[in-house]
Amino acid sequence: MGGDPGASWHGASVTDTPVVLVRGGSLVVRDAAGRPAGLVGATGRSRRSASTSNGAPAVVRQADLLLSGGRIVQVGHDDGRGGTLDAPVGATILDASGCLVLPGLVDIHTHLRQPGDEEAETIESGARAAALGGFTAVVAMPNTDPPLDSASAVRDVLSLARGAPVDVHVAGAITVARSGERLAPMAELARLGVRLFTDDGNGVQSAGMMRRAMQYARGLGVTVAQHCEVDSLARGGAMHEGEWSSRLGLPGIPASAEEAMVARDLILAAETGARLHLLHLSTRGSIGLVRDAKRAGVPVTAEAAPHHIALTDASVATYDPLFKVNPPLRTDDDLRAVRDGVADGTVDAVATDHAPHRSETKDLPFDQAPPGMLGLETALAVVLTMMPDLPPARLIEVMSSGPASIAGIDARGGGAHGGTVEVGSAANLCIVDPEASWVVDRTRLASRSTNSPYAGHKLRGRVRHTVLHGEPVVVDGEALR
């Protein structure tokens, strides 16, 4: 067998349990300081930078990966003569030529709609969409019907998710029925493995309630995540308040509705020492507040949605409800600020906010239609298309290791996601051709809903294979489960 004979994992036998040979990628083994970069990538002209996020040059090597027992058991570097590892008898071979082979993507903001709205999405259909998008783990939001505010509700979702092509984790509600009035049984949910709590879809309006939630969460060692929106400022709004809302005659939601709650909760996090995660930030002001808070040592993380780095409020000019989302699409200046936050580390995760809706509801007039967009199958391509100069190592941080850490499903949290692509690591992989162009056809997406704002648009970057715990669940762009 070719490659480096010393690069093997002692926890599995290559000869006894061969599973998958990933052939034809390039491994970014270490950064300049000798740390794992967590990336297998394609070399050549298409990758303008293989730098780590701090700008240090990465070491790029052609490599094959052998996966067995759910782990990467061998890495063989190209010696210039082509293939580096021989395929064991019975192994599945995945062609990764021209591809980036990333750690499996992690989405910490997915609406799977089950229970309560299975016509729009189910755990099965949403998980399949996630796998096709390169994700190996998702966190299901609690704004279901009934909401995920009890142990029985969480158990039901976890039971339904068994056998899914991605690992499905659950976020619990902060308050009972997401009403903002009484804390949910957070300790009981934490014992079931819930590490993230949010009333997403609603912001916790009471500062006193949010402060109590943070105090309780700190004692439990869990994270509270806030949908930052002050109801008294946002109520009745349908899009961003600004030039376009005035032109279109639609009621607006001001940037201050988001920024006021961001500022309040950053103060509370500083006071309580609780871990705070801010969902789908969309304004320049919010990004600036988080940047300053991080410099001051506040324990805060933040996410941005793909649509807030790709689309602006000008998209609403046609009154198409596909472009209605909450928080709303903002201005060009806000979009540039969010992109800058993703690039410079202010934003810790790109999270899809995948929000399926039945066609009959999205066909309502703009001001009556529900907010939300599909995102799981297009998120990676949107980032690659809209931020082509984002270094690969930073891409991994915002779409794999960062979100895994926030959700507590990385190695430090006892999980298997967001790791590095090296011997001994969990074999959760996203293999993507970064130069493949494709036109989004919403009728061919795996979701039960079709509300993608990218329908008919050409994107760059297509997932070829997804591997979950060493098992291919997407091969050549086709889901196997």
C-alpha cells in the first residue's frame, strides 16, 4: 500500500474494515505554526489562496484518504506518480479530483418543521437536503408545533432523526411555548444533550427574563441564542425600513429593532458571564457591536445567514415573497459589513436559517406571506460564489469548526463534527467541486418546499459527495438515503 506507512490510526484496522477510499484531493496538512488546518483542498489556479485565516501560508499536498470504522485511518500523499493509496478489496472509491474535501459542514440554524408542519418539511426531507448541501450535522430550531420546550418533545424529534443522512441535534426553547413568560425546563433538556437554547422566531422581549435565562444557562454550561428583534420597533414591518420600503409602499423594520436587542444582550452577557450566541445578524450596527464586545472579552458568538451576504432589499422590488425573510434583507452597506464580519472573524458561523414554507402561504401578497427561505442545498455555493476570496481555512471555520463549537458537538464537546481532516479524525466529510457551475432549479431540490430565492440563478460550487461517520450518504450529487 502506498503513502506514508506511519500515517494510520490505531483505533481501526485498515485491512479488516476497509470502507472508503477518497481519491484525488489535496490535503492542507498544517499551517505555518504546525497546527492542523482542517482542510483537504484542490490545488492549482482555481484556488487563489490556501492561507489559514491569520494569513499564514498553509502546506498543501496531493493526498488520498482511507476511511474505516468511521475514522480517517490513513493519509497518503502524492509522490508525483498519481494515486497514493491502493484501494483495499471491497472498498468504495470516491473520486475527489478537482474537489475540496472539507470537514463535514455544520448548520446550527435549521427549521425542520416537524412536528406540526410536515407538509412544508419533515426531518427526513430536511436531513436529505442538508446532506446534499454537504452538511453532516444540523441543529433543529424549536419553533415547531408543539415547540421543543419539554423533554418529551425533544425525545420525539431525536427519535424521528434516527437513521437520517446527517446527525440531527436539537435546540431547546428558552421559555415555555416560546412566550417569553416562564423559563423552559432547561436542566432537564440539557440532560438530554441540548446545548443551545433559543426562542428563535421570537426575541425574548423582557430583559429580566433574558438575564435569568443567562444566569441559569451559565450554571448548566449551555449557550443561549437570541433572535434579536424588539417587537415594539419591528411589529407590522414586512421588509427593511429604508429607501426601498418607501418606494414600494411596504411597512419597514428598522435596523434599530435588531441593534437595540443586540446591545442589551451584550450588556447582559458581560454582566452574567453566560455564553451568548446571536442569530442571523444583518446590519452594520450589529456587526460593529459584536466586534467591540469581543474585543472587550464578552463571551459572545454570532452567525450570519447566506442570504444576508448575497441579497439586498433591492430584491424586493418585484414584490416577490420569496425575498421576504426575518430579519429582512438589508442595504448594500449592511451586506458589505456582514461579509467583512465573516471574513475578519467577527462572525463565527454562516448558518442557513433554512425555513421551508408551503407554496400556498408563500403565494400570498408580500405583506401577508410568512418570512423565510430555503438554504441547506445552496449555502455553500452561495458563500463560494459571493465571497470567492475567502481563504479555505476561514471557510471551514465559519461552516464547520465554528458552528460545531457553538453547538457543543465538536471534539471538545464530546462530538464528532468540525474537526480536522487528518489521521484519527472522525470521517465526516464534504467533498465539493469549487468550480462547478449550476443553475438552481427549485423543483429539483430535496426539500418539500420550493421557496428558494436563488431559483434560476447560476451558482459556483457543487457538492459531489458527503460522508457521514465513514459512510457515503451522497455520491456524485445523488442522495443514498
